[in-house]
Amino acid sequence: DVKVTQSSRYLVKRTGEKVFLECVQDMDHENMFWYRQDPGLGLRLIYFSYDVKMKEKGDIPEGYSVSREKKERFSLILESASTNQTSMYLCASSLDPYEQYFGPGTRLTVT
Amino acid sequence: AQSVTQLDSQVPVFEEAPVELRCNYSSSVSVYLFWYVQYPNQGLQLLLKYLSGSTLVESINGFEAEFNKSQTSFHLRKPSVHISDTAEYFCAVRATGNQFYFGTGTSLTVIP
């Protein structure tokens, strides 16, 4: 079975802190994605990557950056956390052209 | 860009009753279609998918969905729901390129 793991299930950070969310997949998938999920808004794509060191902006990249130094790892970085970035963050991976596999999510609270 | 519409944000239904969760998408090209389920405090899990072939696809727990190209729909159905089906359901579309597009979700609540 494909496994996508995220470094934390719950995270509490203060405004202005730099936050790293890590995601690792074990199936050699080319594509990896970061979404945020908010009630009533569904999933919104922040960034995705289709290869090592490659990245593409999604629908809401402002305030976020990403890093993919190795194929299995995709990191989401909040350079200076703000309260409006309090959300559930979901990582996913996929192999073209098939379905995405999701991690369990990280619920981030910024106070 | 694609768009995916799930018209019903909340669907309450009594146990053992049938249910339909609606999904429409905007696309004039070939697409791949998916339904995901999310249980409380968990990530999304694939429920079923349409890639090609038969337009009726089924999941192992009794859900089915039918791809209707002319109506650009991929509605999810189950003839008899259980309490354990209570969850959030997301419809997703993948067209050309690597991006997936998700609907806003339908919260299914099964009432005992």
C-alpha cells in the first residue's frame, strides 16, 4: 500500500514564526501536492511538484513556499505564520495519470 | 481551468435509505473522475474512480458512480446507507496536466 506520512498531526505556532510541514511518500511517485482544507471551501491547491526541484504554484500560493530536494519528500514552508493560515494541511502524491494518495493531515493553529 | 460543483453541502439520510451525492464538472476534454471520502480527523481516501471503459464504477463498500459525458456528471449513489458511511465526500476531476480539481465537499450524515 502507498503510504504518505506527514510530520505532525497537530501543530500550534505563534504569529511570525517560520513553520515547516514535511511530507514523505514511499511509492516513488513523481507528483506531490500541498492543499489546505477549510470548512465550506473544500481543498485548495497551494503548490505542486512534478519532479525533484520542480514546483508549480497552485491557486493560493501567497505566504507559502515549498522545497523538493528528494523525490520522496515535499516540504511546505510558512515563512512568517499568520492567523489566517490556521487550517488543515493535506499532502498528496500521485503517479500519472492516476489517483492521488493523501496523508493524514496536519491541523495547524497560529495564535 | 476545470471546475467541480457539488451542489449539496449537507445531506442527512436515514439508515438503510438510498442516497445520491451529486457532482458536475466543467470540461470539454477527456477527464479522469474520482470520489474521495474523509472520515473525521483523517486524510482523504479514494472511494472509486473512472479512468476509461465502463461508465459505471463500484467501490468495495457498496457505493457506485456513473460517468455521464453528455451531462458532465459523476453522481455517487448507494442503495442502502449505514451509520459508518457518515463522512465528508469529495468529487475530483483530473484533465490534462498534473492538477486535480476538487469540489467543496458533501457532508453525509446517516441518522439512526
